[in-house]
Amino acid sequence: MKCYLCGASTRAFIDKNGYTVFRCDACRLGQIYLDKNYDDFVKSHYSKDYYMGGIEESAYSDYKDEKKYIRLNFRKFLRKILAYKKSGKLLDVGCAMGYFVEMATEAGFDAYGVDASAYAIAEAKNHIPESKLQAATISDLDFPEKSFDVITMFDVFEHLNDPKNDLKKLRSLLKDDGILVIATGDANSLAATLLRRRWTFYIPPEHIFYFDRNNLSSLLEEVGFVPKLWFRIGKWLSLKYVLHLARTTGESKVANLLYKVLSPIASLPLYLYLGDNMATVATKKLHVNSK
Ligand SMILES: [Zn+2]
């Protein structure tokens, strides 16, 4: 398997959920080979079971329950965005149930959300006008060129199977002075290095690519973005969610037992800072010769 990003050779790094994560010898990008049609996969996989804990290895135990924590986490991103843009049109890509669309609207943005999951979009419609939402993958998006001031992707980038083309598409939707905000795992963080296959971001086949700051930077530059700011965030999570992560991605039997015993009462808030959530604010690189 050749590296998606730089074309160098890769080698098997870890096995999980029946998939092998390959890592590039040159740029260290991690990637899996998705043995199914991507569009069919994302449209069928991100169902009610995914968001509500029905899928054993899924990232969420109960996404709706986690809303107050998800909002706390989004608040930090909103503050960073407000340092660049106070208002304008905002698109949240991979918006799930639309919690960030809701917050951005409250903050004064004309905010839109898209998600491949028809289930999540149907839920989002309970609190966001239908005209602001699209159930679609990035390649299917139907917005006018250069129409957005801000495009955000929170914990979405690692789910894409062709991030290069997706970024090109998103670049075309962004105004020339717009900003792109991406938050994803850092596969070169200390937590990822120490935890190896138990690192919470290693959840194939949902997560297809595993970036670090260097190779994400290279990808952004290649498609015409300039990263202006890098930062890391911790996350507010419930005890229930932490145990869910430990029992699923960490494959801990003790956590599985505790999850079952404590589940009904485990809404205790925890703040976790592992240094493995990286984020960037990027702007468009404008070609000198193009008008
Ligand atoms: Zn590479």
C-alpha cells in the first residue's frame, strides 16, 4: 500500500477491529484500506446505533446525553473563530445533530450544517430550520462558490476517505478571506505513542486517516491553504463516555464492567487533557497570477 499523501511506501502499524492501520515510512500518515464503497458506508453506518451506542466499537454511547459537554468543548472553538470572524456565513461539515450550528447561530453567524448521516440530520431538524441543513457527503455539496466566511470540521477529518479532494471542494466554497477550522487527533502526540493501539482515535473503519501536525500541514499547503494557528484542546466528557471509550477503543474488560454498573448514574463531568486533540485555523493561499 502506497501513502495516500506522499506516495512513499507504508508498513503495517497496528491491527484493530479487523483492519490494519498502515503508516507511511516518509510522512508517517496512518491509513487503512476501506474494503467497501465509501459513500454507501458513511450513509449506512452513521445511523441511530452509531450515535446512541448500539454499535460496540462506535465512538458514542449516547450523543444526545453528551450535549452539554459537547457544547462546552465547542465553546473553545467558537472563541478561536471569533478572533478572526465576528459574523458571516458559516458551514459546519460533519455537523451531526447540529449542536455547533446552533451555537454559531446564537453567536450571530448565518450557520449551516451538513452531515452524511440522514439520521443525524433528521435529529438536527428538531432544533434547526430545515433550510440550514443538508444530508450529504462533501463531494455532493451544493452551495455557490466562495459563499462561506467560515468552514469548520470538528472530529470529522479522520472519517474522510479522500481528504485531498474534499479539501479542494471546501476551498472552492470558501470566500478568499475565509477561514477553515479543522480539529482531529494527533497521531504523533505522546498519548498516541504511549497508548498505541489503545489510543482512542484508532477506530477503523470509521477513522480512515491518522494525521499529525506535519502531514496535515503538508496536505493543507498542497491544496491551497496556509495554516495560521495551531492549538490543542482538552475535552469535557461524562464519566459514562470515558468508560465507554475505555471499554471500546481501549478494550478494557474492567471498564466494560464499570460501564454496566455505573452507567445509570455516570453523568459526572470530567475534564481530560491528553494533548492528543489538535486543531488548526487555515486561510486560503491566493495564487498571485490568478484573478
Ligand atoms: Zn506519506
